[in-house]
Amino acid sequence: MMLSLPVMAQDVNNTTMLSGTIAHVRDGDTIEVDGVAIRLSALDCPENGTRKGNQATKVAQQFQGSQTQFELTGAKT
């Protein structure tokens, strides 16, 4: 069973920070923090279902359950 801390967002100098627990890894460059999908900027991993994409997802899964903090840019992909 995985427990996660509540997502906390705060505005610091016009920058929104999000902190919480990585609850799920969608693929090599997309994770979920308490149901909020986070696409990691400057990272472009191959898609799941390919050899390299599956490998990238395995690497990202090592961080599942970890505490994290993000600066949200508002960019949409």
C-alpha cells in the first residue's frame, strides 16, 4: 500500500511550486503527483511499447514513492 502526502502548491515570486509524493509513473517523462500529471520539461523519452521507451519508464519508476518538488511553468504538451 502506498501512502502519499497531500499535494501542496504555493506561489513563490510568481512561480507555482508543487510538492508531494510521486504516486505513479506514466512513462519515462510523465509522472503523477497525487493525481496531477507532471510532464518533465527538457526530457523527451521514447513512448512505452518500444524497447527504449520501456527502458526509460523503468528508470523513472525508481523514483515512485519519493517526495518531490516541482516548479510549474504552465506549459501544456
